[in-house]
Amino acid sequence: MAASGRNCHLLVFPFPAQGHMIPLLDFTHRLALATTAADLTITILVTPKNLPFLTQLLSSHPRRIQPLLLPFPPHPSIPSGVENFKDLPQRRLTALIHTLSQLYHPLLSWFQSHPSPPSVIVSDMFLGWTQRLASLVGSKHIVFSPSGAMALSVLYSLWTDLPMLDGDNLTAVVSFDKIPNCPKYPWWKISSTYRACLGGDPAKEFIKDLFHANMQSWGLVINTFSQLERPYLHHLKQLMGSDRVWAVGPLLDLTTAVDRGGSSSVPLDHLLAWLDGREDSQVVYICFGSQVVLTNDQTAAVASALEKSGVHFVWSIKEPTAGHVGANHNAMPNGFEDRVAGRGLIIRGWAPQVAILSHRAVGAFLSHCGWNSVLEAVVAGVTILTWPFGADQFVDQTLLVEELKVADKACEGAEAVPNPDELGEVLANSVSQKNRDERKGVRKLRKAALEATREGGSSAKDMEDLIRHLLSIQV
């Protein structure tokens, strides 16, 4: 875009969880590419141990993007030295959200001392307290959602209507009648953070105020695209009373996404060579994201299903971290790896997921349905086999399976142990002709996703409109 003659200084504040940081950094990279230095300068706020996440971005835009390092605040529930959600048990999410709010005053001091403070704050949806800060310093506030529009609609509805559980019946159904298509979920599928707050978490009022602040923000950016979630984007515009809701996804740069996130136990060239030796669309990829660690029973069930199915597969297994008892998690059945030698490849730790999904040999993806994984599968045109564990994942499953009909259910729930015979059949069918309707549907979505981000596409237009708004802000 042409320079406006006025520079907009943007403060970007990601939430320190891999599934949140990566798409917001991808968005920042996209912004930097779409504008000139005369138009836009960017500061990214991170705590010291999260600075390595910015390495690639800072090297790509050394004069455009600068880091702002603020010390991670202490909290009795968070071990010393931990600054990222991947190193915490999921039950500590509210503690991490609450802890980061202690950066309010250090950030306010930075604003007040800066010779050219940001006119816009873009913060993750878990950092809604920055909306109050933005109002105080005279900046605009934009919420960034790493979740999809349907999932965000459900989350906003929860914190607006505050449904309560009558008794202890976890199968009681919560209806979201104000949301398009009126989704319904049993209580056990509702956001665990919301349920924990109703259960006496002292952070309840803080979390509620955080989401209410988000809904009052000047704008909203979502990592999705119109053809995927049009009715929910319209709903969010109505909810916020503004057209300043921009769907700019999929935020996925295939040229930079291969080696980010960690190191793999299997070298990339070996992995790609192994996949090269397989037939088109005949490999199942199995990964449950950066947080889920399977129990021994779940691991054994998946292993047995893979044996029974006879499919070729790549299985990425997350190693246990804080809060997991190692002896009770991820123990492979004796002899399993020998029995599947030649048709199975196991990766312990981080896997280059984008490279795997985009390989011609991969036809199906057994996934926890995290939104980043959903979009990566859609861009690759790979059918998803859904096993949601929590967070927004049950809503993502509804969108994929029931509304778009491009995925198949495999299992449900963090405590569930799948029947190996049934899961084995799902795995076998996913790479057979029985999967052709879902495969055809996801390939149409792939085409729509790629068109959305090209010049003239819906996401490209939304990005252009967002930039026009940013450059028109009076400082």
C-alpha cells in the first residue's frame, strides 16, 4: 500500500502459549509485508524466555519490528522460570492469564515514557485487560483471536449469559440460541476455564471482565476466512456493533512454517524420504497438539487401532511435562514399534506438522481439533479425524463434522479411551474410497482457503481494510 505520510506505531502482545503466539506472529509478519516502514512500525511485547519465538520475525524485519522485554511477574501457582503455557498443567491457565495482568503498570510506565507511543494495541483474547490500558493512554484496542469465529462466539456467549450447572449433572445441555445454527453442548464439553471459574476459582470476576472488555474493543482480528465461517463472522459484527471484524486467515506461511516450534527427533529429510516412499493419500498423521499428553490406556488403544487398521502412519507423541506422571503417560505397548516397522514412523516431541500435512502421501489427520491444526489441515486438503479434548475443540468438531461435513468423529474427551476395533475401522476408512465425500469437501475448502488469501480474496481484502483503518487513526 502507498505510504500515508503518517506512521502508525503498533504494539503487539501475544499470549505465551504456542497455539496463540504462532498465529499472532504470522499476522504481524503479514502486516509488515503489506506495509512500508513509513506506514507502520511494530513493537512486540514478550517476557525474556519467550524472546526466541521472535527470532525469525525479527531477522525478517530488523528495521520494522522491535521487541519489548518485560520481566515475567511472580505467581505462587507458577514455578519459577516458567513463562510459557506449554510448560504448565492446563489447570493453571487462569493463573497464567491473571499473572500477566501484573504487566499493566510496567506497560503503562513504558507508554508514558516512550517518545512515540503506540496508537494501537493488538493483544491476544486472553489479555483483554489491555483494553482498559488502551483507553487510558488514548490508543485503539484490537483483539486477536487464534480461535475460529464460531468458537469465539460460543466463548463470548458463555461470559455474557453465564449459564449455571443445576446440580452435578455433567450431561446437562447448554444451548446457545443466540448463535447461528443454535449449537448445543453437554456441560462436560463446555470450556474448562469457564467451568473452573464457576467452581470457585478466585479469578472468575477477572476473567469475566477480560472477555467483556474484549467485546467493547475497537476491532477484532480472527484467524479464519469468510467461506469457512461466514455466519459466525456476521454474528460477531452484530455483537460488537461494528464492521471492524477482520477475517484474515488462514495465517500460515508455508515458506517459514517448516522448522518453527522446536526440534524433531526425526530429521526432516529422513521424514520426507519416508513419506516419498508411500502412495498418495494413504498415510494417516496422528498428533494431538502442544498440550495433550495421552495416558497409557489411550496410547495403548491408539497403538492397537493402528495395528488393526493396517494403515501407514506418522505418529507425533508429546513428551510428558510438568503435571504429568511419566509412568502413567505415553508408554508404548511392548513390541509395538517392531510390529509396525516399515509402515509406521514415530516422532517423539515436536513434529514439522505443516511439512507432513502438505506431503502428497498424507490423506488423513487424527487430531485434537485445535484451530491451528484445523487450518493447517484445510490448507493441505487433508481429512480430519476428530478427537477433541477441551478448550474450543468441541466447537471446532461441530463446525467440521456437522456443518461442513469435511471430517469424521474418532473419539471425544480428555478421559476417553477409544475402542481399538472402532478406531481401527475409522483409520482404515479414512484412506479408502469410503472417505471420498469428506476428501472432496475438504479439497473444496482448500481451494477456498487459498483463494481467500490471494489478491482480491476475502481475507486479502479484510487485511487491506484493516491497514486502511490503522493508517487513518489520528494520533
